[in-house]
Amino acid sequence: MRVTRTVVATCLIPAALALAACGDPESGAQPPTGGPPTAASADPTDAGSDAPGDGGTAACASADLSVDVTIQDAGLALLALTNSSSTPCQVDGWATLAFERADRSPVEVDQEQVEQPGPPLATELDPGESAFAGVKWATCEPALPDCAVVTTVLVGAPGDNATVVARVIGIDGNESVGELPVADVQIGSIQPSTQGVVAW
């Protein structure tokens, strides 16, 4: 399995966010039996399954991450998953999203995981490093029955049922606390850099 480590890169999201760029080292060693799932697996429950005992880096839990959702345009956002723990961890696959109304009640939104900008890449995150994904949704009229008016976005690490509250940042760079009409969400695959993740 190819595991990519992040290095610092420059992006248009706030400077406080540690950004990452893509390297591409590959290991010549073969797994002893069966091998771990490939990075192209579409099953989020298989993602980030390395354990310390098999010589790999442990998968990031949701509690290990701080998450920024930076709005790029209407219906388009950059998702940044930053390792806020004190030890390295790995993300691989797709983040999970959940949404809440102003009263903190959950609201259902149709979601689809897509291989954009390509298959997910297993990415090791040292403390303070980030991995990225694009999120697209259909904008909608709040009065329509299939339109979810969201005020809180929650994000989970691949393979973890728990979630953490994401910070939503508006196009102007300020933290957004308003209502966000959302329908038909597409979640892109996790990547080690911002390149291409919101260009689909």
C-alpha cells in the first residue's frame, strides 16, 4: 500500500491551518499475507486500518482531528483534517459528514462518496499536519422539503463512527455561524495535498 507523508504547502485557506503537499515514496516490501486494503477501496470501513502491531501507523480517530470546512464557492468547500493529537496517525479513504439544525437536532442529507480528484491516498499525519478532501452539494431553497438548513457540520475520520464539530469558514475567510442550505452532498476522497481536491 502506498503511504504518502505530507509536507508544508501554500493554499488560500487561513494561515493557522497547517497545509500539506504531496510526496510519493513507495515501499518495496511486500505484505506477508493478504496485505492491507488498497487506497482505491471504496469501503470507508476498510480505510486507515493499519495497526501499530503490523508495523504501520495507527489510523486517526475522529478525536485526533480538528476539522475546517472552508467554503470556496456556492456549493463547494475544502475539507481539511488536521492531526491535533501528540502522535502520528494515518487517514485513508473518505471522511464522513453529519449535519445539525440550529437546535442541534440531526438532519438527513443524501450523500455520495466519489473518487475525486482520484482514488484516496493513505496519508500519514504528524502532529499539526493536514489531509484534504473536496465537498460539493446542491444549493437549494430553504422552504423546500428536500432542502436541509444546516448550522453545524460534523466530520468523522474514515472508519470511525464518532464525529467532531467542524469549523466552517466563509469565502471571506471569517468563521461562518449562519445557516447553510444543503442538498445532495458529494464527498471527495482524502488526499495529501490541496491540489485538485476542489477542481471537480
